[in-house]
Amino acid sequence: MIPLSVPNISGNEWKYIKDCLDTNWVSSVGSYVSQFEKISAEFCGVKYAVATSNGTSAIHVSLLLAGVNAGDLVIAPNITFVAPLNAIKYIHADPLLIDVDAHTWQMDLNLLEKFLQEETSVEKNSCIHRKSAKKIAALMPVHVLGNMCDMDRLLKIASAYHLAVIEDATEALGSFYNDKHAGSFGKFGCLSFNGNKIITTGGGGMILTDDEALAKKAKHITTQAKAKPDEYYHDDIGYNYRLVNILAAMGVAQMEQLPAFIKRKKEIAALYNQAFKNIKGFQPQQMGEHVNSNHWLYTAKVEQQSALRKFLWDEGLEVRPFWVPMNQLPAFKNNLYYQLNDVSNEIYKNCLSLPCSTNLPTEDQNKVVDLVLGFYKKEDVKANSHAEK
């Protein structure tokens, strides 16, 4: 089996983890946590980074500290992994779903602006959804597959309607818009280091912000809000969300290799784009204008998706369809979904992700190309034969 996207453990991971084991600094207190936060903040161009147990916890805390309250609405795209919507529900708020652009697969800003103009009012510096009378407290762009929307325009919209911006940049470590890193535009940005991400700590996440007070608050409540070092006194509702030192050590080693990982992801995307450019109906994700993507997970809209998917699986390739749109999931099917042509469903039904690990051998990459080309060549022969009959 050629896997879809697996960890690349080829640097100082063993060395740094052994150091944790040798010194007994394996829990949430240890020097590697601080190192990992520092190197992440510097790479992402923000003043502060707070390590968390996973990307979902980073989003959860960011929503809390951005002032989203129970009963509020949070705008999010209909195409996303489920984690950000789960986090919205954790605080008893509700997602307000916006359809995505047909080419970039990011939140459709034309549709967003149309919705805000036609269905909301600004009252006392708050955006109110007129039909439900609920406050829309935040806007959460999700940088799907490492791509990004027009962040300048998104920030202008957010400012005009008094919406806090929380970026789900969990797939976009190493992606930039106009040379500014994903996750550095809003009040908060959130990263994930899950096993299939461009770098991994097995689990793990990171909160990014330029606000010192918010960073201190995030660190405080992610460590159970313990207020006194020598006594179990807790001055707030806290969470056990801190990343442990042994995983942070792995994160430091992975960050040392990140530029090489990004370079390899881009090489794979370029090769696939070139190899498949003449396949009818094969449309890779279109990068947004001014976006320098990390090309985290190579995905394309394809003809005969289900047949191609089965064929590649049978040949030993791990391929993956897109996420089921959020409005089709039981937990969110009753939430407001704003769309014109339901682009989300079209993308879901027709997109497929191909193997693109940063340690993907050349021979496996060539096998992927040969199998995809072979499938469509065979289908063309079938179609021509049927037409002649």
C-alpha cells in the first residue's frame, strides 16, 4: 500500500525524545514545550504561540477567548473537517455555514458578503442575524488543504460587521498570503500537528496570536487555570489542554525539517499537475491569488470519482474522498446553510486526494501517475468502443 500522507521521521526526533526520557521531563512542564512555541511563533510571524494537546482544543480555547458565548453564531465554511464545528458546539454556540468557491474550495466571500448585507444588521457594534435575532460573534475561515481565500477582503468584511476572526490554519503550516503566514491575520490562528499533517507530534496543536494578554490567558486556562505554583488554587474554569514535553520535543525536530517538507510537497503537486494536465475533467485545487500554499494534501476534482477511487485502492494506493459537507452531517443539518448552487456537494462527490507524503519515493510517485493515466486511458478506450457500436 502506498499511503496517503504519513509522518516523515528523519531528523532529531529520536535524540530529543530520548533527552526527555533520560531527564524524566515527559509531561507538560519542560524546555521543549517553550522551544516548540518559540520556533512556531517565529516561523508563523506572530508574537506568541501556545502549545495545546490538539488542533481542536486550540480552536475551542480561541473561541472562548474571542468572546463567543452560548447562543451566538459563528460563520464557517460548509467544506471543512468537522473539528472546528464541534468546537463551536462545545461552547453552545452554533455554526452558520457558507458555501465555498468552486475553484479554490475556500469560503465564498461573494456569498458571505451577500449574506451579511441581506440578512444581518449592525446594532451597537454587534452583527445581528435578523431572522434568529442571534449575535454573529466570529468569522472562522478554514484554510482548506493549505489554500487561502482573499484575506485582505475577509478582514475588511470582518471589520465592517464587527466579527472576531479566528483562523483554522490547521492544514496551512507553511502557507502564506502576500508573504504573511496563515494564522497570523486574525485575533487567533490555530494549527494542528496530527499524524497526517505536514509536520506532526502525533497529536498536538498551537494557538497563534499577537495579543500578549490573550496568550497568557490561553496558557493559563489550558493548564487547568492553576493560579498558585505551591497550592492547588484555580481561579477560573480550566482545561487539560497543554501539550506534553515529549511530544513538543518531536515538534521541535519536525520544525527543523519543515522547509524541506514544504519543498517536497510542492514538487509532488507540480509533478501531478503536469502529468495529469491532459486528462479530461481533471481539475486540481486552484490556488487563491497571492497565495503561496504548502500543498498539504494533493486533491483534484475528477471524472468518475468512485470508479477511480476503487481502482486505485485495488491497486494498493490509499486515496481519500473529500469530507462530507457539514450541512449533511446529523449534528449540523439543521444549521443555517447559505448557498446558491451547493458547490460543497459537487466538490464532495467529485474530489479525490492522492498519495503525497513528504517521504514519498520517486518510484511510488511514478506508480501513482501511471495508474491514474492508465485508468483514464482505459476508460477512453471503453467510451470510444461504445461510441463506434
